[in-house]
Amino acid sequence: MQCIEPGFSKALKYFSLCLLFFLIPKNLEAAEKKWNVSLFTGVYKPSLKTLNQVLQTPKTAILQDPNHQLSPNNAFGSEVRNLKISPYEVNKTFGIEIKRWIAPKHALTARLNVWDSTVNGADIIPQITAANATEFTDVPRSTRYNLSITQLWLGWQYTLFSPFPKNEVYLDMGFIGAAFGQMTVDNLLKVTGPGTEGFPIVSSMESRGWGMTSRWGLGSHYAIFDWLAVTFRIAYVIGEIPKMKINRFFPSGFSTPPPEETNTELEPRPEVGDSVNIAEVQSETSTREVRTNIRPLPLELDGLEVLFGFQITF
């Protein structure tokens, strides 16, 4: 999905607020003050345009990625350390919504959505040894990128029409929303040595970030009983987490940057609170890398969601 321009997103929000002003009557009709709680599941495909491009382009690196942080040598430059990973695709989402009716056709809503997905990669790399080594043993490496996105919206529902006696079709909007993202990258590498069968080493990075989000869609429900209905919804989410920050970094014994006195030019070890950055990286020697176009890693949340669930009326 392509990200929507910020100006268009702002204009859409103003239009929706104006629409809300004209649709809600000046004096709300008397209505039964009922509550609804909905539990639902479905699928969601956030764009994640930047992250997917980085994962598929070894020349571009997440500088705090445990793979990129592994110590280089003559056969283990940046493009080899940053293995190619499949992009994030559509995946399951689930959540809960609370709805308060304020008029026969108008309701205020609060919804919580959680989406979680993992992509994996594996390859064979030259064993990490001294930077100036010339002989290597190939060893297996595997890595996992787990991403979780939680979104909370405060919104409004407006009933458009009832095509059947127990069926309603409505606008389903989430005007104000907050998004929380968590990304964990784990790396597992097998190391061999003289007289040993080898042993695994693990390194890991955890990061998190906050952003803004909104949701624009349609919904419908069919009442099975007075207190229970089946719901179906489709909406487009617009939002972004502009930057992620390091929450934890656990290095292996083979990802320690060289001492300062060696005058190396490699990415320093991440510290808690550091921004997660991406850049184009080129290895010139085993102790020198050139990083260009350094910028924060955003998570673009724009994408379609389709949900199915049950609504309980109190």
C-alpha cells in the first residue's frame, strides 16, 4: 500500500469533522442509552514500506540490527552481514471495541487493535574471526524479526440505513488514534572451534515507538438475538510511527566493536534510548565502512483491514 500524503490526511480529518457536525442534529433525539461490546478478529496489511525495503536490500542496513553489529572481517562485509529477508505481508489482527449510543443513529466508540507478525531468514556465513583473517569456516546463521503494532482509536459510528429488519449499515470512523510499535530482532549463529562440535551464540535488539493513527471505513451487523449480533467491517488505516528507540540490546561475544585505538570506522554498539537508524552502507575494508543518508526508521501503518466479530448489547 502506498502511504497517503500528510496534507491529504489532514484534509480528510477536517472533512470528517465537518461531516460529523452536519450529521449530528442540534438537539439529539431521545435514545435508549445502551452499550455495546464487540470482540473481533480479521486481517490487516500495514504498508511498512521503508522497513520492507530495508529487509530486502542488503546495501541498506538497520545500523542497530544485531546482524549488522556482528564484527566484520575480510569476507564478512556489510552486504553479507545484512541478509535478505522476505517482506511483512497481511496477517491476523484481533481486538475489542466499546460503543456508547448517544442518539438513535449516533454512537461514540473506543477500539483497541493488536497486529503481530514475524519474518525469518537464514544463510551460511564465514565464521567470525580476526578482522584480518584469510581462512574461514562456513557456519549457519538464522535471524528473526518480530513486529507488534497496537492501535487505540476514539471514534464515531453513524447508521446510514437498514436494508433488512435486523441489519444495519454504518460509517465506522476512528478520528483520534495512538499507535505503539515494538520490534525485536534476534540473531543465532553457530561457532566452531578446534576440538569442539560448535556452540550457538545469540544477540538481540528490542525497540519501541509511538505514533498517530486514524481509521476510515464501513461496517454492518445482523442481530441474531436482541443482545447478540454478528458484525463485519472494512476500513483503511492511516498512520505512522515516525521513529523507534532502543529499549534493550544484548550483544553476543562476537559483536563487540573494535577498541578505539584501532581507529576503526564501524557503527558503535547501541545504547538504550538511541534512535533506530537506517543508512546505505559500503564496506571499504574490514575496519572501515562508509554510511550515507542516515535517517530514522519509520513504520508506515497505512493499510486495509477486514474484520469479523460478535457484538453484545447491554
